[in-house]
Amino acid sequence: MIPAFIHIRFLDVIDIILVALLLYQIYMLIRGTVAFNIFLGIAIIYIFWWGVRALKMELLSNILGSVLGVGVIALIIVFQQEIRRFLIYIGSRYVDGNRISFEKFLNISLESKSQVRIRSILKAVMQLAQEKTGALIVIKRKSNLEMYAETGDILNAETSSRLIVSIFNKTSPLHDGAVIVENSKVKAARVILPVTEKRDLPPEYGLRHRAGLGISEVTDSLVIIVSEETGQISLADSGILQKNIPPKILRQKLEEQFG
């Protein structure tokens, strides 16, 4: 008897790829958080349940089956913050205004590169670092930052080093919060950002660093952070925080992304 071969359709391959991408995005959202340990615990219980069923241990199998039976509701409650972050990420990355941006979904750029004033930002960051003035600058890429800008004061002012330095001056009423830079303008100041839930960050990272890392987790923005204690410059990008960035590397990064 000739064994039958498994028939794999093209749609099955697409299905596997989409599931893999979805699992990867979920992993990127919950890694380094308490939710990741909870997710591992649920996965272990699920595997153990399958083992118990295979051994036909009816009592334990029924108990575990009842626990997993309400798993969907439990997951929504436990992972509510992660689900919210995931929906915000999707909405801010692939929605432009009131419409779905297919060019963003397909990673196709139909517009010219944004005209961010790199020299003005660099000059301001260097001065703030030298004076040990805390600063948090969010530079827009593709994600829509309108919902975050609305938490602060809308400026829509031309970007200049003097403007940025004056905003973060300790006597300024706008210094508490973040600045959003969009193309050649300072979009908003005194902006409230979401704070990362990662628990494995070094203790020297304060609220400013956690907020900078948090906005980089839910959007594709590039975030510059100046420490008030040490004057060191940090970069947050795609949920990764790099500290003590030299001016030369910062310039290269900005020119690579916005030059």
C-alpha cells in the first residue's frame, strides 16, 4: 500500500507565516514584562494538560480542562495592558488620520523622506547634555502620534535649537514631559507618554527613560533622552534602549533616518 502524501496548499503556507508573525509580535510586546512569565506558565499548564489526557488521568484532566475552559476570559483580564498596547501599535502604525494606510501596511513609501532639522536637534541635545538638563524628544517616523500630542500643548513651531532648549529649561512651564518633532516642526510639548512595563531595566533608569522606551514600544518613533543626573544621551528605538550615545553616533543615526 502506497502511503498518502500530505497535501500542502499555498494558502496553508500563508496561514503558517501569518501565525508565526502574530506570535512574534506578541512575543515582542510581552518580553521583559510580568506578562511573559504568566504566558509561559499558561503554556506549561496547557502542555501538562495534553500529557495528562494522553495518560487518561480523568480527574486531573477534568480539573485542568475546566481551568483552560475559561482561559480566553482570563487572558483578556491578565493581558489587558498588552492587548491595549498591541491595538495602539496597530492603529498608530497602519492608520493615517481616518483611513487605513496600505502603503504603510505594505511598507511602501509614497512620500519623500521627512525634513527633520537634524542640526537644530543635535545642537540642542548637546547643550542640554552639557548643562545636565533632562530632556525627552520623540521624532516621528511613520506612526501617527496625534493621540499623544493631544495630551500636551500643540505648538506647530519651526524646529530650532533655541526653542528646544527653552522648552526643557527648568523654569519653563513646558519642561515637564516630552517634545514631539514631526518633519520640520515641533508638533507639541509637555506631552505625556506611555511608560514601559519592563521590569529588568537598571535602577538608574528613571521615569524619563521608561517613558521614552514605552513610546518606542508602541510606535516606530526614534526617541532621544538626556539624563538630568549625568547628562548622558540615550536612544530608544523599537523597544530597545541604548545609553551613553556619543555625539558622533547620534549624528549618524539621525542622518541615516532623516537626512
